[in-house]
Amino acid sequence: MTELSAVTNDEFDQLPEDRIRQQLCTARDLATSLNGLPALPSISRQGTPASLEQNPHFQQLPQSVENVTNERETLAEEPDSQTEERDALLTEGQGLEARYRAIETDLERDRATIVTLNTRVTNTNTALATTTATLANAGGPAPPAGEQPPKRESIPKPQEFDGSQDQLCPFIAQLRPKFLGDAYKFVDVQHRLAYAVGFLKGKAYEQILPLIDEGNINIASVEALITLLENAFGDPDRVSTAERNLQSLRQKNRNFSDYLADFQRYGAEVSWNDAAKRTSLYEGLSAELKDALVSLDTPDELDQYIILLKLVDNKIRARAAKRKRSSSTWRSTTMTTTTTPKLAAPPTTTTTATGTQAGPMDLSAG
């Protein structure tokens, strides 16, 4: 008790837990009060005066002593567990700090790598742009010394477009290759747009006219212009239209190549498989070509089937041309005739006899 009452407040403040400090303060105060009591001859109940036994503080004293003893034993055990917990936390904290430093080192290395890669990409883009500009201006790679540079072929101009629905796809198909093959001729987007608008007329030009303001065409790109034309003049149901055209398409007296060109143009719009396209292609063939296929083994593959049709159609037309030449030669021969010379008429003799007198005898008579 004496040792407990001698503990100072500063020593209590060094304890790690508020609860422990509070309990020790209570125990210290109790020990101090007990130390202030007068010494007793014996704590045995047989020698305890009656007046002291009736004192409520004296009656609670044994229980208080027991509580203080228990608290002290508990407090003596708690610092060991707290120390272990603190050591475990310190060890874990040191491990986390090491991991943080390792991650920070990795991040610094990654940042340096990213900077290096960005520099390389920038240098590559610059070199690529320089090479592209050089090739565009020079028209291709520099020729060997002593040789003339190859002549760059210009892409044909597209046909003018007046807003006709069936001419929109051909116009677009001609416009795009022009910008792709002759890209070096166009300075910027406005230059390309001005070139494309120059081939519009009629309703097509009237559609774009509101977007032209003081020489500037208020359209983002050539593809945006194409989209605008498709929305205004394109077929809203191109697939159904193409299917109807395929079903009604016929070769008639055309050669197979012309018929195939129309068939492939419509076939590109539909999602038919090769078997369906093969059936539709056969239905539109001329009667002569169908007759010629009767005795032939036709392949199932569409590409091989088209090659066979071209060969057969060429043979049919070659044979027809040969028959035509033979027929013309025969007619020319039969119409040629042999001219027989006519016999000359006998000469006539004029007599000089007049009147009743006899004149000279006409020996040619009789």
C-alpha cells in the first residue's frame, strides 16, 4: 500500500491506457487513505472494537484491499501483452514502410520509362511526317542517279452528280479514289471539299449551297459531305432495292461480262450466301448460255462457276461471229454473175435507087 500511495501523477501519465491510469489513481487514493488510519493491534475480528466494526469504511476495507490486490496483479500482467502487441504493430509498420518504398521506386522507374517511350514516339512521328511530306512533294522515292523520276499517273475525275439516286454510288466510288491517289494535290480539308462540291449540280448543289458561307464550306470533312448526300439522295432501303434488281436482272443479248458487272454491283448490297447468288445468276442468263451449260459439269463454288460462264459465253459469241462471216461470204459468192457479150446487129445498106429505074443490086439482101 505504501508503494502504491507513493506513485506520482507524472508516472501515471506515462501509462499507455486511460483506463489503467484511472484504476491506479483510484487504488492510490485508497492506499493513501488507508495509510492515514491509526495502526491497529490486529485485523482479527476477535480483537476488533465494536465501534470500529460498526464503521462502514472499516466494513468495506477487506473487500477494497482484495480489489486493489487483484487490480495490481492484473496491471502487472497487462504491460507484457501490450508490449507484445506494440512490437507486432511496429514490425508490421516497418514491413509496410518497406513495401511503400519499393512501390515508390518502381513508380519512379516506370515514370522514367514512360518519358523515354514518349520521346521515341515523338521522334518517330516527326520522322514519319517528314518522310511523308518528302514523298508527297517528290512523287515517290528518289530515282537512282542518272534516271528520270517515274511519272505519277493522275486519278480520273468523277462524273458530275445531279442528285439522281442511281448515280450516287458511282459518284462516291469515283470521288474517294481521287482523294486517295492524288492526296498530295490537296492542301487541306477545305481544298478537298471545294473540289468535291465542284462536281455537284442541280438538286445536289442546291442541297449544299446553304452550307457555303463567304467561300468557306461549313462541313467537317469529305466523309461528312458524302454522308449528307447519302441522307438526301441515297436509297433508304438499299438492300430491298438491290434484291429486286437482282431478281429482275437479265443478260438478254449482252455479253456475260456486262451482265456480271450489274449483278456484282447489286450483289454487294445484299447479304446472300454464294448458293443464293449462284441461283440468281443462273436465272438471268441468256437462253443460249443456259443451253450450252446442259452438257457441262458446273462447279458449286461461285467463283469457279463465274469463270466457266465467261469461257462458255466467249465461245458462243466467237462461234456466232464465225457463222456470220461465213454466211456473208456465201451470199457474196452466189450473187456474182457472168456477163455474156451480145452479137453485133448486121449493118444496114442504103440504096440510091429512086423512082422506077433499077439501081445497083443489094448483095447483102437475101
